[in-house]
Amino acid sequence: MTISIRKAFDNITSDKYDKKNILCCFVLLLISFLCEAFMNALKPGNPKTVSTELSTILFYLFLIPIIINFLISGIFLVATNNAIHKKLGVFPNPVLKISKIVFTSFKYIAGGILTFIVLMLPLLFVSIPICLFPNNVVIMVIFSILGFAYMIFSAVMGFGLYFNFIQNLKFKSLFQYTKALQFIKNAGSSGGTWLLKSIVLRILSILLLGFALIVIGILTGAVVSKEVIGSNAFVVIMTFIIVLIYCPMAVCQVDITGQFFAELRAKKILPPLRKKQKEVEQVKTEEVTE
């Protein structure tokens, strides 16, 4: 078994993924991106000229994306957990599973902030000698290297803690540092493949977005005026295109992570799925077939 972007696209277009719930994610992302776009468009050059009415509008345009992004975070975390455990549908229903989505997002963000503070404390101590002896080249070089090495270590730890969390969605998983490092060590080449495919996916997203923007730019430059390009309709169209590219790529990332864990189970690095889970999935599959 290998981690494959092509396989990920095949999976997300199959019956394994609930298209209605993915469409809900698309709509939520579109609303969030549109609010941010219009907020930037409405901001005056001089903040002192903002009226009370405009200030209220800008506040809601700022608040809505925050709420939506909070929900999207929870949806994708739950979806990734479902992909890991091969649950049918993968993406949760934003209405029926709202409590799980909200609590998952809250646990991840709160735990992430706390563990970030914990991981950054040693870096603070490393920077003290540099501040105390700014003219000492030897100390500057030594502690700069130590600081850089620790940042790499923190990044590795961050990946490990993320993998800890998405396996069980438990708050305590974000603080199991030894387990996180052990997971990264055991993952080995499979972890490197997951990282490589994730990077390739992001590069592909950027290339597609760049190509789309160039094509739209050429077409609009040839057939419409500058006034139209700056219009609300044009903003909506461009935002729609951005989300149309971003959303499938984000869903694809969920499947790649699911493939990563499936590969670890195939290599017996992780234990197989519980028999009870498999039976539940079999029953769901039979019900869908019927």
C-alpha cells in the first residue's frame, strides 16, 4: 500500500465520502472567504472615517469568518478521524454532529495554544544568552544553532501531537509528548511520504489557483472594464474559484492522512482496526447497497 494523491481523488469521488456534507463545507468556506473579501474592500484608507454603520458591518464581516473557521476546523478534524477509522461518509453532518464538531475544535485550539506555549518556553531560555551577549560572536552562533535545532524539534513534536490527537480526538493527546515522538519515529518513511504528498498537494493547489487567476485575468482584461473588475460580482466570481480549488484539495488531504494510517496498520506499526468497528462498517455498507 502506498499513499497516493490520485487514489485520494478517486476515494473522495466515490461513495465513501458524503458529498452533501462536503458541499456544506464548500458553502461555509465560500461565505467565510466572501466576508473577508468584502471586509477588505469596505475598509477605508483612513480608519478615522469609519461611520457607526460601516463599523457594525465590518464587525460582523470579521466575526462571521472566525465562527465559520472554528466550525470548519472541527469538521475537518472529525473527518480526518473518520478517515483514519474508515467510517462511511467520512465528513460529518454539520447540523447533526454540531456538538462533536464544536468540542473537537475547541479542544484542538485550546490544547494547541497551551502546548505551543510549553514548547516555546525552552526557546525563550535559549534566546537569553543572545540578548545578554549581543556582541559575542561565539555565543551568538552557538545559541542560534541551538535555537534553530529546537525549532525543528518543535515542528516534529507538533506533527506528532497532531497525529496523536486525530487518532482519538482526546484533549490529553495534545500533551503526550513521548508518545508523539515515538509515533514519528515508528512512522519512518511512511511519515516522510505523507509529508511529501501533502507538500505536493499544496503546490498543486497553488499552481491551479495561479493558472485560474491568470486565465481569468486575461479574459477579464480583454472583455471588461476596470470598474467591472472592482465590482462585487467580480469579487464573488474570484472567491468562488478560489474556494472551488481549495475545498477539494483540503478534502484530499483528509484522505491522504487516512491512507497514511492505513499504511501504518498494513506495516503493523499500528494495531488493526477493532473488529467491532469493521462489523459496523460492513453493516452500513450493506444498508447503503440495499
